[in-house]
Amino acid sequence: MRRLSAMIALALAALSFAPAPALAGPAEDASGVIDRWTAAYSANDPAAVMKLYAADAVLFGTARPIVFDGTEPIAAQFAGLPGSGDGVRICRRQMLVLGAEAVLATGAYEFIGADNGVRVAMPGGFTMLIVKRDGAWHISYHTSSRPQPAQEATIGKGGARQASVVPSVVPIVPADCE
């Protein structure tokens, strides 16, 4: 019995010096969702993209200023992805942990796509609310934006303000994404 106790004590002492496994926190888990979304989008796999959205997710997309509410409308947004050759890369991200099961992510990404048959890079910004439900992390809210031409206000007839487009673009993507 004494020998067994000594062996157990020795084993416990050895374990106390072993490095502890790294445990991911909410920010790392949510960041992993963004990495999987990027990989699925770049693989042109809408089924894999959709697995990352919660059933009641909301997407405010880049290409069309429409709110896609729920799985079916969001899936329709990605329907043209297969075979498109489109891709995306994350240039910057910031994670704000709201709680053990909710993380707000924001950052910049660059879409690679075709414009009149020519491959072009299109910078954009994103915000995602990533939540943990039933033990799994999913995108609950996702909005995406592209730089827009700046507008300059002028005074029109009757003193009404009118906006005119200034031919410059406000950069939202860091230099490392260029």
C-alpha cells in the first residue's frame, strides 16, 4: 500500500511540472469561425459557408444593400459561389469578448473576384457577432461594406442640401492588404 501511495505521489508531482494544454477562450474560438468562413468562401463551398451561420442569422451583404434574414435568404446570397473562383482574405481583425458565449469581431478583408471578366481585388470591412449555442460557435450577425465615394454637400435651389460624389475613396483596408 505504501508503495502504491508513493507511486501515485510521484506521478502527481510529475504531472504538476508538465505544461498545461492551452485552452482557447471565446476570442480564439470566434476567430476560428472567421478562419473557417474565409476558407469555405475561398474554396467556393456555399454549404460549408452556411454551416457557420446560426439558423436565425442576419447578413447585410456587400454586393447588394439588402438584409438577408435567416438561413434560406443567406444561402441564396452565396448561391453563385461554386466555380466562381472568388476568394477572400482577412487583413485585420479585432475581437471584443462580450461574454463567455458572444464575441463581436470587426476588421478588414479583401475580396478577389471578377469585374467584367477581369480579376480584381475589392477591399471591404466586416462586423460579425459570433455566438456559442448548444456547444458550437456560429455567426449570428454579419455585415460587410466596401469603400464608397465620398460625398460633398452643396446648397441647391431653395437652400436644400444636395450631395455630389467626390471622385475619391475613403480607405478602410490597411496597407498590408494591398
